[in-house]
Amino acid sequence: MATGAEFQKVPKEEVLRFCQSCMKVAGSSLSHGKQLAEVLMSADYRGHFSHGLNRLHVYVRDVQLNATCRDGAPEVLKETAATAWVDGKNLLGAVVGNYCMDLAIKKAKEAGIGWVVAKGSNHYGISGWYTLKALEHNLLGMSMTNSSPITVPNRAKKQVFGTNPISLSAPSSDGQSFVLDMATSTVSFGKDVVERKGSLQPLGGPEITGGYKGTGIMAMIEILTAVLSGGAVAGNVRQWLSTAEEANLGQLFVAINPECFAMDFEGRLADFLGCLRDLEPSSPDLPVVVAGDLARQHMKQVDEDGAIPYPKNLLISLNELAANLGVEPLKVVGPWLP
Amino acid sequence: MATGAEFQKVPKEEVLRFCQSCMKVAGSSLSHGKQLAEVLMSADYRGHFSHGLNRLHVYVRDVQLNATCRDGAPEVLKETAATAWVDGKNLLGAVVGNYCMDLAIKKAKEAGIGWVVAKGSNHYGISGWYTLKALEHNLLGMSMTNSSPITVPNRAKKQVFGTNPISLSAPSSDGQSFVLDMATSTVSFGKDVVERKGSLQPLGGPEITGGYKGTGIMAMIEILTAVLSGGAVAGNVRQWLSTAEEANLGQLFVAINPECFAMDFEGRLADFLGCLRDLEPSSPDLPVVVAGDLARQHMKQVDEDGAIPYPKNLLISLNELAANLGVEPLKVVGPWLP
């Protein structure tokens, strides 16, 4: 949750309008720009500010420079009832991700599980956007992606892995669903401290505290996304902000139909998550939370405020972008006061 | 790798003979005892001594007390071409795991992926045993299980999660395959220091260093195993060493056919892993290794020695177990000298 008086409020619809307008001028098709706008706005709405509007300029530039394709559709290269291999055709990650997750959902309804792997994709924003789609169909959703090198494997010196996020969303009967959405590095890229420091570590940190396990998980994600799909792998992925070559990211999208397993998945998940939330906290002021709870709290606050809080510095740079593109600046509705 | 003069060497075949004999006297069917013996011996052979012979007494006692069933077969409760829901019928975890992974492999060959979830299982030894089976069929294998409460979620005080291991094995064209096999707690249960301390933390440690992510991964594994299967969930799993009730563990077994995706998976994996191993190390005496490398080094050493090294203290307690059961003691072939 953002704090401080240096924040201004922008309604969700205005965030969408702004993103779509910028992407349209950059050259994206209307549908593609709209899909990206939804992912970025959703990130900010959920409180994942590292993956929202603050990255818009990167997508704009990629499309302007033809480093990301402006229009077209992903293509299924191979398919079974439960699996698909997709070429993302270097389209926006949001477009590839939506296509693949919709396909995984369709397969899960027919075959119990849908396991869709894409190559030729781009940065797709928050991983949770795609897995949340599965919830609307009472399915579990899972997704992973590789990304530009920033994380140094244990024992090495060089940045090789991306932040390699993983997400699992699972439906709960009380609506308080499980929504895990995390980088498998210690801190997600896009947070200030980290960007200055320059390198990330795998979850677990140094080898002595288990970083070799985080290294293993990051390699696992690389294998299930890029190696399986034939995308660019680890150190071969282009640098963040580079447009010298296609990103060619590998991504995995899974949907699982709980009806193929034990009855009343949603009720049992509600029980499990409820037990976790009811655990006595080690510090009274820090209640035990479940993946997804903090995002729900943030969305509730945004809904009450009628707008998303953004730092003034970000708004200044977004409006510079808008001026360059000839797009109307973001209309704020007033200061955000915590 | 074990070190010191206080080790004795036992050939692999003798380890198998010993386990099978103990399980037979305990009451297990020959086939079930043999399956357990293979998993435990394999753990020690691979250097995972926390999950091998040192746990034999637990399985023996569970079978003796009828806390684990002695004979029978798991049962498929629901099935699609790509999925199955299995009741492990409270059989040995090794028996349930072998059954489920064989089924997942069969489904992956037919449908591209096999996703098999079991309830009613027991501790199944090293997770990697099951995923390695997939490699024999040129498939990727993945497995997860929940286990008895020992890990304290971030912000909580109570042991809720087990060690919740995850494994991925993936075939490489050079035979140096990827074999991730890890607890998602900071340290695997069964290691001395930890048992004395009494509690584990999720990977990442305290919240400030990312332990909330490890907490999320452990909850994810709980959901994909126990919640999906209808097994006992997290804090409801019986305590380690308790026989008051059935363990009713939940487990997931996945096999993935890489032929459904990009060509030459094995070649690309070999390239990726080779790049990792060739990274310049931050300390010259600590080369960068890939999940599975240390186990292969250990197996090579065992093969050269013709035997597995065990600490004398463990052999003493195993031979006490044997004396109680009326089983011939372990035949050592001499001291193990590093």
C-alpha cells in the first residue's frame, strides 16, 4: 500500500484510457492495447505497483520500435486434448498470455487439465492476471514465465535467470481465494532498492540459507517455460530494456479442473486458508495472511477511494510519455491521503 | 558425502536385503517391502541420507501397528485421459507413489500429460524416486507431497506445514539430467541440527528475507496435493512418529511428454545445464552445480567403492532393530575411509 502525501489518485477507468491511448499511438491494434491496459491496471489495483503503469513506457517503446509485433494472433503449433504448444508470434505478453490461458481453460473443461506452453512471447506483466482467469471458471490456474537476466545463481557471479515468477490461483467457497503471485528471486524486479543494487538472488539468498533451493526452483521454471517451448533460455534472453532482438520468452499456462478429483475442493480450500488466517501471530500487530489477502485489502481500499494512488514522480514521467505521444495526460481526481 | 573413520561400507544389495527382510517380518507383502527397500536404498545411494535406512524403523513400526496397510493396491476413483484421482488405501507411500507415477507416465504417453493426485498415502521417501521413473521413458516427471507438521508459516508460532518437498526430473541428451529434489522448508527434516531445534522455517527464512514466498510455495504444494486429493491438510496431518491415526497424505505425480512441445527438448536442456555448469564461480573451489549433479557424484563414488557409507551409530541402531525382528544383521564390507 502506498503511503505519504506525495500521491495522487487516478480512477481505474482513467488508467485504462491512458494505457490504451498510448499503445494505440505507439502502433498496437486496439484489442492488443486494451489487453495490455487491463493487465497493467490490474497490477496497480492489486498493489503490485512494480508491474503496472510504471512499465508502460517499455511496452510503448517495444511496439514503436517493432521489437514487439503490433497485431496478429498467436498460433497453435501442436495440440492434444490436454496440451498445446503455442507460438506467441512476438506479440505483447498480455495477448499471448490471454490466448494461452483461455486455451488451457478450454482444455481443462474437456480433459481435466490444460497444459499450454508458449514461445515467442514478451513480458506479460503480473503472472496472477492469467491464473485469476481460471477462477472465473471454477478452475485452478497456474502460470510461470522466464524473463530477462537479473538473478545470479548460487555460486556464480553472472546474472543468468530472470525473476522467473510463478502464480497459482485456486478457488475458495468463501471468495477469499488463494492467489500466489511471486517472483522466485528474493525481491521482484522493479522495486527501487533492487534496481540500484543491480542484481537479485534466488529465493533463500546465499547457499548457506537455502539459496541453492531457490536456484533449483528458478531453473525448474526455466525448464518448464523456455526449454519446453523452445524459447530463449536464461542467459540467452535479451537484456531488460534491450530491443536488439526479440524477447522470445517461454511461458507456461495450466488450468486444472478440481471436479476430476475430490468433491468440494472449494470448501476444503476455504477451511485450509481459514485455519492459516486464524493462527496465533508471533507479533500481535502482524496477523497471519494468505497469498491473495493483501491484494484483496488493497483492492478494497481502491474501491473505497474510487481510485488508485500513484506517486507524483511516476505521474510526471507518464505525462512526459503522453506529451511525446500526443496523448491526453492522466486526469487525477485529487491527492491520496492515507 | 559422509566423512570420517566412523563409517562402515554396506553394498547396495545388502541394503536391499536388509530392508526387505525387516519389512517382511513386520508384515508387509513381499512386493511392498521390495518397493520400499528400493526407495530407501536409492536415497542413501544418491546421498540423501536423511531419507534412507535411517527411517526404516518408522516404516517397520507403522506396518507392525497396522498404521500402514500391509497389502493391497491403490484404487483409481476418477479418471480422464490425462488425469486420475487415486485412493492410496493407506498403503506404503512407495507403493502409492510407484502406482501413481506409472499411471501418470502411461497417460503422458497417450495424452501428452498425466496428472495424478492421491489421497490416503504415507511418507513416500525421496520425492525424486518417482520423478526419476519418468526419465526412463524420456518424459519429464514432477512430484510433490505434504507431510507431518514441522514448519512454522511466516508470522505464525505453530508448526503447520510439513517439509512439503517438490521434485522435477527432466531428461538431458548427455545423461546429466536435471533432478531437483528438495524440501520447501529451509532445511529438510531428518537432519540432526534441525531435529534438535524442533521447528523449520519456509524457504526464504524470516519475512524480511522472503520467507513469505516460501510460505506461499508450501501452501501451494498443500493445495495441489492434499486439498485437491481430499487428504489430510497441513495442521490436520498426524504428527511425525504418531500412529494414532492414518497419515492420509496427499501427493501429486505429473509426467509430461516433451514431444508435444518443441523439438529436441533433451538437446536444449543439455545446452542450458551446460551453460550453468560452465559459469565462472564466485569462489574458485566451489564450482556451479545443477540439481542432480551432487547426487550423481555421490552415486559414482558409491559405485567405485562398491558400497554405501553409513555411520556406525546408525548401523548399531539398525542391528538392534534387526535383532528385535529376528533378521540377520547388516553385513558390512569394511570401514569407509575418505
